[in-house]
Amino acid sequence: MALLRDDTLSTAFDHAARTYDRLVAVNPGYHAHLRRSARRLGLPGRGAGLRLLDLGCGTGASTAALLRAAPLAEIVAVDASTGMLERAAAKRWPPAVTFVHAPAEGLAPAGVDGPFDAVFAAYLFRNLTDPDAVLARVRELLAPRGRLAAHEYTLGGSAADRAVWTAVCNGVVRPAGALAGDRELYRHLFHSVIGFDTARAFGDRVRRAGFTRVRVLPLPGWQRGIVHTVVGAAGEPEARR
């Protein structure tokens, strides 16, 4: 199928925003896994003195995970969907958390500029028309030795991983999305994962964007082989040994 992209995808998320939190709440490990991926940034000192970007914050679940990992940091949370962002901003946050409406491809016009000490991006890159361009921009926004953690649906590459993802989507995710009135968005969710990089290929994509110390890390539960954290650091390429 043709995937939803850009304004069409943002509009679909606008409509889904009213039920999104309830649907993800029934996904075992959803919030715990976001918190684990945020911790994998390895931010020191509870984030004191750090400036962080939550890119593609949705209704704020990733923002909450980042805040848990770095409660003393300044956090700028960005999303392209007005509906999702309104849901996020309506929740209770400390003053150091701010929300900005902007697509990942258009941060500068919205006044979002670096440097950031870390960027957290959850369920973002497979939804982008040009993920390589956004990875390059993220690297530009990071301070020297700044860190990226991308928490993403990226299949491990085995037939079993694809089978599990297909079974979960056909048995739970797509029917629930259809009942909520968002059939096309959750159909997109299924196909966006099937058509995106494997976990290893996504790690290679991050390396090609100039990140170093790239690691591809699994998550536990039914999501093993389905969801991964890809972490990397901005900076000069590592010397060959």
C-alpha cells in the first residue's frame, strides 16, 4: 500500500489523538520500554545543565520517559501533529519542558535550533519521507559528543519476527484502530514497519549519517525482535584500529 506521509500522516494522527493514549496503554511494556530507551542515552547528573530534544513526541509518552531519565534537564518536545501535541501539552509538566509544533524536516522555521546534548526520537524515522536528511539534521543539532537514541519498530530480520508483528497487528492493533475510527492510520503502522529497515540496516543508516559508537539494542517481551533502541554519538569518526 502507499504509506501515509507528511501532512496526510499528521492529519491522521490529529484524528487518532483522542484515543491514542488508551490504545497504547494496553500494549505490555510500552511505557517501560520508552523509559529504558531514554536511559540508554546515559545522561549524567540527572540531566542537570543539559538541553534535550524529544523529536516526534506524540502525546508525550516519550517526553515523560525522557523526563524520568533526566528530571533536571531542559526538554524541547516537538511534533508535526497538532492534535497529538495538544494532548501532550495539556498534561502536567515542569517549567523546563516546552512543546513546539513542527515537522522533523522543518525545525529551524519553528525556532528549534541546537545545540542539544541529546536527541530522543521514538517511533519517528520509519514515518519520514527522507529519514537520512533528518538524521543528518539531528547530527547538526547535537553538541560535540551529543547522543541520539532512536526507539523504533525495526524488525530483527527473521521470519519469526515478521510473523509475530503480523499476528499482533492483525489480531490486536488493526482491529482496535478500526474500532477507534482510525483504520487507515493503523494499517499504515503495520506496513510502515514491514517496509522499513531491519534493526541492523537502521543501525547502518545511522552510521552513514556520521554517528559513531552506534549500538542496536533489543527490548524484552513480545517486542523482542520487533522494537529496538539504536543509540549513537555525534562527533568525528572513530580512528581505525
